[in-house]
Amino acid sequence: MDSPPTGRTGPSPLAALATALARPSQDHTPLFTHASPRWLRYLPHVLALGAVTALLPSSINVLADDYGLNAGLAAGLAVAQSVPLLLAVSRPLPAWWIIGSAHLLTALLLLAAGEPTGSVWPWPATSVVGYCLLMIPLSLREPRRTLFAVWLVTAAATLTTALLAPDGQFGGDNSLLGITLPGAVLVLGGALRERAEARRLLVEQEHISEAERGRRTLLEERARIARELHDVVAHHMSVIAVQAASAPYRLTGVPADAAEEFAAIAGTARASLTEMRRLLGVLRSEESGTETAPQPGVGDLARLVETVGRAGVSADLTVSAEAAGPLPPAVDLSAYRIVQEALANVVRHAPGAEAWVSLAVEDGRLLVAVANAAPPAGAEPLEHAAEGTGHGLVGMRERVRLLDGRLDTGPLPDGGFRVAAALPIDSLQGSAE
């Protein structure tokens, strides 16, 4: 004997549509509440008020004069068909329930109490206009399933009432118009709403992507700086290992306990070097390759300026005697990289412009300044700002932050650009000693 199926089946399509009609959107804010132009926020209220003002007297006249309804009854039905348009600005689906019920009640009363007329059936002209106006906020607020359910109910009610009218009581049948016009408004409004939602999601995703791109750039630059500083730290660790290992041979009368301590220090230094090499392997990306060249410093700036000159940027280099002297390795490398990135930006964004590079020591800090004039008239930048990788200024900031220094960048009044960094020297020299 087969066992009964245990899986639960979902609701039928009709039940799903009925549920959609019973559950309006949870967003009860008026349409265009968050629009940037202030006047656009008030536009739905103004249009709804204008629609009520125009439709209310028109509906009373049409129902009383053209269809022969009692004036009081016509006024009540007209109010129920038009005034809820004010509610549709924030709650279109409840407004649809009210207006739709009023339209259906109007059609039934016209059958029961109306007089033979040459006017159209089943919906008076004012009812069609007001109903189509209601479809606009409905399509801009409710999901696609709800809109489809509204159209199905509209079509069913229209066809049913059209079949109920006896022959000769009305002058024409506008049921096709009463089905197609609201459907067209729902399709157009729904398409506009979904397009606006797609654009909003696209802008949101672009912002997320931009933030992720900036974060990735920052992490890549930090990893690159860490790889470069590996050589600096490795040099100091090697010196420690060599000094500790050779101390018992260089110094006379070293006690056995002290010799063992020196050997332990040398072993720890060598182990640290091994771990640093492993760390460097983690930091090195697949594209970085093997970095075996010695790290550059202030002494290599003359060759860098010469290279930039061959690229069309005439740069003048000024290095004071204190800045040219021995510098802490991290400061020496960072100063070179800052000048390198600044001159590279001049080549990319201001080709042909003159540049000035100066390095000086003041109050225990290495002052690095790179400035360039405006590019010659007609010079086209090799790379626009929006097309760059963003590594230049990010790398400068990270290097300066690593050394607890200060970085100032910005345009000059003459159209040029200036980069200025202050890198502490005394604190690093003291810690190295």
C-alpha cells in the first residue's frame, strides 16, 4: 500500500492572487516622499486633490442627469468613487477596495433604479477616468502579482455587469475600454516602478562596489608596503643573528652561560627570519613575482628624476645635506616611494608640466615636497582621474601613517598639484638604537 505524500503543496494560483489583494504594501509613506526636488514630493497630493475636485461634481451630474439616479444617491456614489483618491497617495490598495466597490455598487443601482438611456454601459465615463487615475499610484506601489489580481477582478466585474444589462436599456458597451485602459496603465506604471527599482539597486550596487574597490586597493597597498619593509626588517634580524653567533669568538672571557644565551639569541633570530620568509610568501600575490632587487632610497631619486624627464616631465630635484645623509631604512624607502608616486601622477595627469622635488630635514622630520605646474595648453592627460587604479594617494597615506607622519595633498591656485609629507626621523633612530 502506497504511503500518502508527506510534502505540503503550495496555495493555488487563485488563492495566491486573493492573498495578494488582501495584503497591501507595508510602505505607507506617500508616493515620491524621498524625491530630491521638494516640489515632486507634493505633486501626488496636488494631483489627487485636483482629480477629486474635477471628478466629484462631474460624477454627480453624469449619474443624475445621464443615468437618471436620485441626486442624493448620485452624490453619495460620486463621493465614494472620487474622494478615496486622496487615500491612494499613500495606501492605493485600500483605496482600490473602496473605489472598486463603489463602481460595482453604482452599476447594480443603475440596473435596478436607473432609467433607459443612450449612455454607455457598464461604466460611466467619469468612472473610467477615475479608475484609471487610481491605477497610477496602485502600479507604483504594489508588486506585479497584486497588479495582475486587480486587473483580473476588474475584467471579471466588467464582463459580468456587461452581460447583466437587458437589451435596449443602454446606448453602448464600453466593457472593452474598461478592461484595456486600466490594464495598460497598470502595465506602464508597473514597468516604470520596476525600472526605477532596478536603477536604485544598480546605484546601490555601484556604491558597494566602489567601497569594496577602495578597501581592496587599501589592502593591496598595505601588502605591497609590507613586502618592501620585509627587506628592512630582515636586514636588522640578520645583523642580530650574526652578532649573537659571533660574540663568543669576538669577545674574550665570555662565560659559558653568556655564550649559551648568545647562541639562543642567534637561534631565535634565525627562526624569526624563517617565519618572516613564510609571511612574505603569504603577502606576495601571484602577480608580484619574486622581488630580489634591493629597495630604493633617497640616493636613487636623481635616477628617478632623470627617468621622468625622458617621459616629458622636467623635474628639478633639491636634497639638503641632512636629507642625503643616512636615514632610517623605513623613512628612506617611504620618501622614495612618495616621490615616485607623485611624479608618476604628474606624468599621467599633467604631461609636459614642470615639477619640483625637494627634501629637507627640519625638527627631526624629513620633509618631502613634490609640486607641479599646470600642464601646457592642449596637453591631453594620459589617464583621467576616474580611470586610475587609486593606488597612488592610498599608498602615500599608508606609508605616512605607518611612520606616524603627516601628508598634505591638494591643487594649487595656478592649476598644478602639490604633495607634502613629513616623516619623523628621531623617533625611528632612537628605537633602532
